[in-house]
Amino acid sequence: MQKRKFAGLLLALLVWLAPLAAQSAPQQSTATSATSARSRSWESKALDSVVPADLVVQGSDTKVAPLTTAQKFGEVGKNFANPFTFVGTAFQTGIDQAADIHQGYGQGAAGFGKRYGANIADTASAQLFGYGVYPSVFHTDPRYYRMGSGGIFKRGFYAGSRILITRTDSGRRVFNTPEILAAATSSGISRAYYPSDERNFGDFAFNMASRIAFDAIYNGVKEFWPDVRKRVFRGR
């Protein structure tokens, strides 16, 4: 069961990161300039939805005004309402169903619906506590501070390390307690709606670790997405 869940997680991450590998060559178009402009506008909005700009600050040492508690909870809504959340969850759910993750949900449309609902609930609770509740309690900044320059390994290590290091509202670097607590809280809540055979400590720990691993990967997307957007999608 754990191996299937791990395989499903890896596949889901690949799906969520699929835009990073898409359209490696420029495409020819015979449309009119007006149509092309509308197409570029639509594509630009779609690309921007991958990483909401409000959640990223350019420059790892940039000094910005702290977010108020209301603004932190506002980020929760903006991030969750991102269309990529629902599209990505649908792909993840399809992978989960194909791998028969959460066997207790069964198969068919009913099983898909239960898995989709569970995945959306997981995302909602993780974002609520990770961007709103715990950053407000511990006075930390839920935004990602993008390094933006340097070697790929240096930047990749930096992105992954932000899982353990965050900033306070005053700009000090501290241990990222909200990230760990949010993953634990979301995993704990999920025991209430996951199949009964998964309501144990082992599955709780695996789910928590999976959430942290996914957030580390998503930090990588935040770090490198502008580069990919510029090079692969020709700056659209």
C-alpha cells in the first residue's frame, strides 16, 4: 500500500510540474495579429496561474512590508482559487485512482469523486494552516523569497531549504514551524475522511512527509518558473 502511494505521489508531482517540460520548441502560427495577441494574452494568464505572483517576492534578501493577518488569510483564498489547484488535483486524482490509492474509496465515478474531494480537502487545509493560521500565530511570512540568480544546484538547494527556514514578519530567518505544523495538522484532519484502514500513525506520518516533500518541490517551481516561462514559452 505504501509503495503504491509513493508511486502515485511521484507521478502526481510530475503531472503538477508538466508545464516545466512542455513546448520545448517554438510553434508556427498563421493566425492574424489580433488573434495572436488574444492567444498570447490567454496563454500569459494561464502561465501566470501556475505560480500566483502574490506568493513570491523577487530577491532572497528583499525587504518588504510585512503582511497583516488579514492579508495572510487573503493569500489563502487567492492561492486556493488558482485554477491550477483544481486542474492539478484532477490529474492527481486520476493517478491516485489508477494506482488504487485509498482502496476504501473504490473505483468508478463514485471512487473518483471521493478521491477528488479528499485531495481538495487536503490542499485546502494545508493552505489554510500553512499560509493563514500558523504564520499569523508565529508571526512569519508565508511568501517565497526567490533567489533568482546563481547556479541551478545552489538555487535548487535554496528552494528546498525554505521548507525548514522561513522569515518572521520583522525579516529574521527562523525555523519554519508553520510548515511542519501545517503538514501535521492537514494530515491529522485527513484521518477523519480517509478510509478506515488508513487511520493509523503510519499513514499519518507518510501523508505528512508527502505534504512536506510536495511543498519542497513547489518551492522549486516558484524558484525556476520565471526562467522556464521566459525560455520555453518565449516570454509570454
